[in-house]
Amino acid sequence: MYTDLQLFIDGEWIKGGGRKSEDVINPATEKPLAQLPHAGKADLDHALDAARRGFATWRAMSAYDRCAIMRKAANLMRERHDHISKVLVQEQGKSYAEARAETLVSADIIDWYAEEGRRSYGRIVPGRARGTRQLVVQEPVGIVAAFTPWNFPVLTPARKLGGALGAGCAIIMKASEETPGACIEMVRCFVDAGLPKGVINLVFGVPAEVSEHLLAKDAVRKISFTGSIPVGKHLAVLAAKGMKRTTMELGGHSPVVVFGDADPEKAADTIAAFKYRNAGQVCISPTRFYVQEDVYRKFLDRFTEYAKAIKVGDGLEKGITMGPLANSRRLDAMDSFVADAKQRGGKIVTGGSRRGNQGYFYEPTVITDLPDDARIMTEEPFGPLAPIVTFKTFDEVVERANSLPFGLAAYAFTSSNATAAAIGDAIESGMVGVNSIAISTPETPFGGVKESGHGSEGGIEGLSAYLNTKFISQG
């Protein structure tokens, strides 16, 4: 059911062959699935040379022809979605339903970028002198180095692949070593769709060694990174030395504001389902809940009821709605957050501990009565922990929601159009969902502000991130 783990360089699949390797672990069983080979420096240089040739071929193709290949790859992803989804569940842990949705949405992302690449229009600007033509054209930035995390093994690579390929770039992708199989299966779809050699190169290895080697090369002109803030800052420094373009989608700590005029039970149903998606291991997961006093009790009761009803287990089993955490590090982190919350006077309403003695399972957890300086209110938990506290006034909750250095996503619930407009304007965040959690679609920009990063994936902004603007004045 799992997949054969290999590197993909210059149109060829490359097995271990004496290379360093590591086990890929199933988080539901803690048993190894397969061994993943690491790329050495010679492999990375091979990938760079291949990307140079692949870029020359790919950029020379018409956007129409590039679109046809990308759309064929997307259709192959749909045809193979069951296998890809099962590979994803085994290595990452999320439920099969979530994995299936991720795979199908990823195909939509590829489709959207395929079409949008055909609409990368320039423009003619009227000249001041007679006989002068002024042209603005869009050109692919060049070779892209992309780095993706373990929580969305298909969707995050799809965003980077879609944007880069839609713009006419070649890409060297370093996907997560903990969840490599699903990304490998997606790359197979591009290969089988007829993508030219060298346009996609997929490597794995020690993250710092791979990134520092690639970012030092002049041939790499664009960096796209999704991951933690400290690593993102480090890569941004390395990129700055070569004046390389960057897109940084980093950590967040998403506030949820539930106003007194909202339907508290409807809001709880909506946001609780979103909170425990992928066991809370989502960069835009709601992570700080501020509920106006009048509706606090109804919201808390309904939210807690939802959390208690979640069925935790192996994501491949029927009826499972939340799988394990992706690795043992997350278990230790959850225990640390809960211990700090208890020390600060927090009340564990439900959950708060590991489940079972095999697999990285953690109970869906609700915590109340927390001060704003508790760790879970100031640091991204990246797990199934929901701290829920009260607020009194609009100005107060805006100040508290904006008090952290993060600004990726935020959510609010209200029945007032005036309040909806006001909170949408007041929250410092790259994405705000008001009475909605639909803030991540192929056609809309996805990105943060402040320490949550810069640049966007998705939408026309996501394509522009891989394009250079050239002005031509012709007399």
C-alpha cells in the first residue's frame, strides 16, 4: 500500500545506492514504512544542472502547451487519488477523508495554475513620443528552490509546483523527509503526463544541508518556503545574500473572536470542526478563542460536546475523524503546553493527555480560565488544544488578538454587518474569515503578515510570485 521511496532528478528515479537514508514512520503504529534516501551534494548539483536544462525547455514552450501537460497531471492525480490518499494517511496520520480531500484539492490547484499561466498578460503603455512602443511583459523568474513541511504532504507542494510551472519556471523541491511518499506519487503524475526532463526535481536530505547548498548557487533565483519562523528567517538571510526572490509562509497563532450577537452554537460547530482538522496541525488552525461573555457558556458547552464526540484512531479505519499527531515531538509539545496551562490556573474541560500506548495519539482538548500570557496563548500549539477565554468589548479583543507578532489567519463570528466590516479591518492578519472558514482556495491569495511571512500562494498573486516584470521601450 505504501510507495517506493526515491529521489527524482533529471527525469530519472534514483534509489538509495549507498546514500544516507532514514526510516519513514507510520505515526499510528510507530512502525517504519520504508527507507528514504538522502541526496548528497553531487545529487543536488545534478539537480541544478538538470533544472537549468529543464528551464530552457519549459520556458520555450507555449503557455498553451504547458497548460495541457499540467492539466493532464491534475487528472492523473484525480484518477489515482485513492492510492495517493492512503500513502498520505500512512506517513502523516490524518484521516482518510481529509487525505482524500487534500489530494483532490491539490489537483484543483494544479488545474487552476495551468489555466492562469495562459493568462499571464503583459500590457502596452502609450509612449510620450510618436513612434515609441512601450511594452510590459512577464517572464519566469528562473529556477525555484522550494521547501515544504510534513503537515500537508500534497497540498503544500502542489501550491509551489503549480505556481512555478504555471509561470514557466523549473523547480527543485525538497519535500518533508517525514512524509515523502505522497509527494513522490504526485510527481509521478507529472512524469506520466509528459513533463520534460529537469522541470521538476525532487530531493530529500538534512534540511539545513540541502537549503544552504542550493541557496548558495546563483542559478537559483527564487525561494519558496513553508515552515517555522526561525527557519524562515534563516533562509531569508541566505536568500538576501544572492538577492533571490522569496515567498515565506511561516507560523501563526490564529485568533477566533465570537461576538455576543453571533449564534454561539452554530459558531462552535463550524470552528470546532476546523480546529481539530489534521489534529490541529494546520498553520491556519484556529488556536486562540475569545468569546464575548454573553455567549461564552453556550459556545463552550457546544464546542466541548463536539471535542468529546471526535473519534480518534488510525486514519485508515472507517469512522475515524482525527488521527494521531505526525511525530513524537508533537506529543511532548502538547504535554508541555498542558502542564504550563495547569500551572497558570487553567482548567482542562476535556482531554489533556495522550491516548493509548501505541501511536502518537492525543485527546482533543479544551482549556479555560487562562491568562493571556500563558504559553498556549502566546505560542502556536500546532496540535488539538483549544484555549477558550472571555472578552468584554470590541476594542479590548482587537488589542488582544493583535498583541502577538504573528499575522497569518484570523476568524470572527457576528450577525452584524457593521461589526463584520469593523473586525475585518481591525485584525492584523493576511487572511480573515468572518462567519466563514473558507480562506484557502486555489483562486485566492494565501499568506501572512508580520512574522508569519510575506508573499502569497494561490490566486493571481501566487503566479506573480514566480514572474519577473520586464519593461521594453522600442523606438
